[in-house]
Amino acid sequence: MKKDIQVKPAEGKLGVLCIGLGGVASTLIVGTLMARKGLAKPIGAFSQIGKMRVGRGAEKQYLNVGDIIPMTNLNDVVFGAWDIFTDNAYESALYCQVLKREDIEPVREELEAIKPMKACYDPFYADNLLNPEFGRVPDPVWAKPEDTRWNWAQALREDIRNFKQENSCDRVIVFWIASTEYYIPRNDAVHGSLATFEAAMKADDKMNLPPSMIYAYAAMMEGCPFIMGAPNLCVDIPAMFELAQKNNLPIIGKDFKSGQTMMKSALAPTFKTRLLGVEGWFSTNILGNRDGQVTDNPMNFETKRISKSSPVEWILEEEEYPELYSNIYHKVKINYYPTRKDDKESWDNIDIFGWMNYPMQIKVNFLCKDSILAAPICLDLMLFADVALRAGMSGVQHWLSFYVKKPMTYDDERPVHDLFQQFAMLKNKIRELGGYEPDQELD
């Protein structure tokens, strides 16, 4: 028996403010604009073309996601952005060379109207962006004046209010689609509560408060859900958990599960299900976009490495099967190769063993387009974040772990990395929000 729908209707316009207007963001925007004109299909977006079962037995039926829960229509989405480059969305899409010009031109006028606001930029956290050896340097650097973290937050809040008013938006999602920041560990003296976090902002604690945290704080103070699309610490701290709960807002993160890690979260459950041992897993990548440019710095790479390494260790439970998974050598590398631009190539060499300890190998060579894989993830995340907002769901959104490399959890929880379990979690929550029984069991 279907219950009353728990989600408020998707009325009015949904603003989506992207922090970063590079390859992923411009590809997301072009594809969304083309899809709503009927000129392209949103392939890869579960929210748009996915079907799933609801009900059991005689009541079983397969429905599109949008027929189960009220989704915002793509025609009601308004995009905006911050960036340190002055390029509008059209210029950025051309420069990043993800899409062919003929796939950009039909929406040129709309793209040219999306001009980035000045970003909050601290070179310490992404210094390779200003190194001419790695590519074009923004001239000028389109950034807000150097100021305290507190004043930056107030300036960002004003940007959000102005965007919302100028575009007649009913709701706004703020979405980090920018660089991987320099690695910083959690510092509970700063990150442990909202009070200590705000005190650190006012004291201008630059070493513990990277720009992404300032964006997240500003967004939630303005009533906007925040999505972290990079492996940055950012919202994965008690201060942000507290703010999200206080303002009744969803937070989502972190780092898009688009290429190599998607393969890991699919392959590792296969080995575990068949009880095949794993001795070693070597992963390397070459890519030439700004993500590769930034992560060529060892401390930016460290942030990414932790995100990319986590699925194997969590899925292959050493404590459950020590004879199979207790001595895995797991290595992850990223190499900046500008010639490839957005065409990323990843290699995985996996040394496994089976019956009577006989060794075997699996080799995966994935030649993918980073932004083509990430764009539908972004579309799903922003629309589902809006669903969560309209449903009054606050804090960490575990049900959206399907889309991210390192799913956020509260400190006393175990993350779910298994791709198939994550998909079941996603569908269960959609069923529940649509008034159906969430009937897929998770072991």
C-alpha cells in the first residue's frame, strides 16, 4: 500500500551555484541545456532515465525515478558559478576541450550569460593553478581581495543572496566542482564544533580553514545544501555536521566516483563474493586536465590518494577473512600528462589467488573521459540534494554514497563502499520518499 508522499513539490526555480567552472562544470551545464532542448540525452543520469522496482508481488511495477518522487524539471534549473578564471561557461567549455564545438554551439547564448563571480582563492591550497609550467595562468586572477576567512564568508553569502534574487530562485544548491585542495588533517580544536569553527574564521586561521570550508559555511548559513565533489576535508567535520543539523540542511560528499574507483567498488565485491584472495592492487592514472595539474603537487595528491584508496580496504574486510585480505599491498598513483587533457587513462593490476593458493592476475585499462563520467553524477547529486532539502532531510546523506569515492559518515559509523549495496541504499531511499516500502535488504 502506497503511503502519502513525504517530499514537498518541486515548485519554482532551482539555482545551482558551481564552485569552479572548468571541465566538469561546463560539461554538466552544456549537457543539461542540450537535454532540455531535446538535443542530447542525459545518459548516465539515474534521476533522468533510470527505472526501478517499487512494490512486491501483485503490486510490483517498474517506474521512472521522476514518477516515484517529485523531481525538479531541468527547465527550472538556473546555473551560476565562482571561478578564478574570467571565462564564461561557453569560453570554458571550448577551452577545456571535453566537448566538440558543434555540441556546444546550440546553447552558446545561454552559456555566455553564465559569467563567474570572483572566487575565494588561497594559492597555498592549489598553487599549481598559478604555475605557468602546468598550463594557462588566469590573467587576471578573478578572485576576491585577500581578507579574513570570516569576511570571505560574508562576501560569499552576499553572492548567494544576489544570485537567488536576480534569478528568482526558490532554492539554491551550492556545489564544489573545483580542485582537490592541499591535504590537511582534521583538527578538533578548530573543526570539532561550530563555535570553535566560527572563532577560527574570525581569527583568520588560514592553516585549518581552506577555501572549501568557507564556501560550505556560507552556503549553509544561507539555507543551501552543500555538495563536496572533491576529496577535500571540508564538510566531513563535526562543525559542519552541527551546522547542517542546526539549519536542517543536507550535506553530501565526497569526491565523484567516476572512473577507476567506480571499477574498484564493482570488482572488490566480486572477489569478496567468490571468496578469492587479493595479494596486491596497483593503480595508476594519467590525465591532463586541471585535476591532474593540481594533484601533481604531492600534498594535493595525498588528499586524492586517501579518497581513491579507501574502497578496497573497506570492502575487503580483513577482520572477517584474514586468510584472504590481511596482507594486501595497495598502491595508487596519479601522473599529470597534459597531452591527454580530459581523456584520463587508468590502469589496475590486481594480483589475486584462488583454490590451493594458485595465483592469477586481472588487468584493467580504462580509457575514459573524466568529465563525461562526472557530469551525470553531478546532475543526479544536485537533483537528489534538492529532493532531500524538500523532504526536510538534514545532515549526512548516506543514501547518496553511490556517487562518491569516500562516502561521508558520522564518526561512529562504518561507510558502505560496495557499489551494489550503495545502489540498493539509493533505491530504498527513493522508495521510502515515494511512499513505498524500502524492501532491499543490506547484509
